[in-house]
Amino acid sequence: MKLAEKIHSDGRKLYSYPFRVYFLDCAPGESPTVIISVPKKLFKRAVRRNLIRRRTREAFRHIRGEYTSSVDGRHLMLVYTATEILDYGTITAGLGAALGKIQ
């Protein structure tokens, strides 16, 4: 079973616009992983999916330090659910709200 399938099936989930977040505690000896998913059903063009992925990755890199207690030791899967391409500030705010809800 792939890691993404395991996080999706066994992990817990929450929603904070524009992300649905799935998270699962790491097993001993595993390193935490972050998976960013942008559905092809919402954005047909790979260029747009990649743009959203890059913005999300950069936002996560900048705010990771503020949420180390909720992120450390967990696998995360971030699924982008908005139907339009949002600007970097909105993505950062949504990601911060989502990571703040993880307990």
C-alpha cells in the first residue's frame, strides 16, 4: 500500500479552505512526509496544478516553524479543494489555519 493511500484510509482528516488535510502519526523509524495534491479533475492543465503546488510548498516552508508541534512526527497530505487559483497570501493563510487545527 502506498503512503498516500495509507494516510487517506488510516489517517484523520480536517477541512480548512482551501485545503483538506489528512494526517497520520509516523511509525517509529519513519521520517515524516508532506504530500501536496491538486486534483486533475479541477485543473486540467499541468501548468496550473504545478503553480498551485509550488505556492503551497513555499507557504509550507515559510510557516513550518510556527507549527512544529503539530507537524513533527506526522505524515501530512494536503489536498487543494478550491476551484480557482488563489494568490500566495490566501494559500498561506489557509494553510496556517489548517495546521493550527491539527492536534
